[in-house]
Amino acid sequence: MTRSVSQVEQYERCPHQYELQRVKRVTPRPAAWSHQGTAVHAAVEAHERSGRALSQGQVADVFAAEYTTATQAALSREPRLGRWMTAGTDGQSDIEARYILGMDQARAYVRWAEEHQPEIWKSPSGEIGVEKHLTADIGGVTVQGYVDQLVNRSGGSVRVRDVKTGSTKSKFQLQTYGVLARKVIGVEVNDADWYMAKTGNLSRPVDLTGVTEDFVAERFVAMDQAVKVGAFPAKPGFHCRFCDVSHACRFSRT
């Protein structure tokens, strides 16, 4: 099995949620915020792969197409908007609000990139470090990740950058991606950060100099072993209200 940061963090949050979603394959409830995040990532990627040749309007169009496609597909699977997960008053208003928000975030990224001109890493063959898929053995576990951006730093090192449309950040994700970049690409990685679409700016950098492969491996190995022996205890709590498979959970506190 190939493991990821999202698997580890989901298992640690609630093993039973992991079981319902990834083992029993319960269909999760849709959420407009998920489609917004995916579409913003697609818009940012398109802008960087164009060599930043796309205009704000063109990048916003990429967002609109991706968001609309994803939302329509989700509506075909679950047309009952009352069953959608939402941070707003209802599913319909949340879908509409996140379309507007995502369009603004796509345009804002173009403005930010034009002002700051971050230098995206390139491989010797010319492949750019955008949505870079990396897979490696970490502690005997096959681990993969999609790194949003690898950015050149002074002195020859590379910074890992993750694009965030929400407010939840994961240091473990940056730590894992730093280890993967070192192992797979062979670059020096000393720090990482987040581009926060909510503010249109970067976070403070996260120091990765002391993050070793063994440090990251500990959590992957623990999760991998627990899943293989079928250890899926429920951990009900505050997070239940944000769980997209709570409708199939007898322990849910929603």
C-alpha cells in the first residue's frame, strides 16, 4: 500500500473514519470547500505551467471551469443539497459563495506572483516543480505526495511550498514533502511555507533542517502497521461535525 500524509492524519484523528472511507468505501458527503480548493490549485498550476503568461481573467476561467465541473459531478451523485457539508447557511448559498471566493483567490495569486516573482525549481530536463509527484520508501513504507511548488532559494537550496485555500495547515505535510524532495530529487531542503489564498500572502517559513527521514517515518510506520492489523477504534469528538462519512457512523457526535 502507498501511504500519504492525508491517510496518516485521518487515521490519527479517527481510525474509524479511516475505515469507513478507505476500507469500507462509504461515499462521502460532498462539500463545496473541497471543490474550491481543488479548482484553485488547478488555476495556480495552470498559471505556473504557462510561464505566468496567463492573465488574471484566464486563470480565473481555469478556476471556473474546474469548479463547475466538480460541482456538477457532485450534484449528479448527491442532488439533495441538505446533505452537503457546508460552512454557510445552506448548500446552495455555499456553492455560490465559494465560486465567487475562488475566482477572487485565483486572480489574487496572479497579482502576488507578478509582484514577488518566485523562481520555480526546474529539473535538468526542464521539468518544473509544480504539482510534483514524489514517491519513496520511508521507514519501509511506500510514501507519496504531490508537492504544490518547489521554489529555488539563495545558496542552491529548494523550499517546499503548499497552496492553502483554507486555514488548516499541516507541518507534518511540509516535513514529509521535504524528506521526499531530498530523497527523490536530491535537492537540499531547509525550509517550507504555505501560500495562504485567504490572505494572498505567504506564511512564516517552517524550519526543516532538523527534520530527518526517521522522524517522519515514525508516524507512517505506526499508521501502516495499525491499518494492516485492522485497528480502527472510533474517536468521536469535535471533529465529527466536519466528518464527511459521519452519516454512516454509529459513534458520530454530529
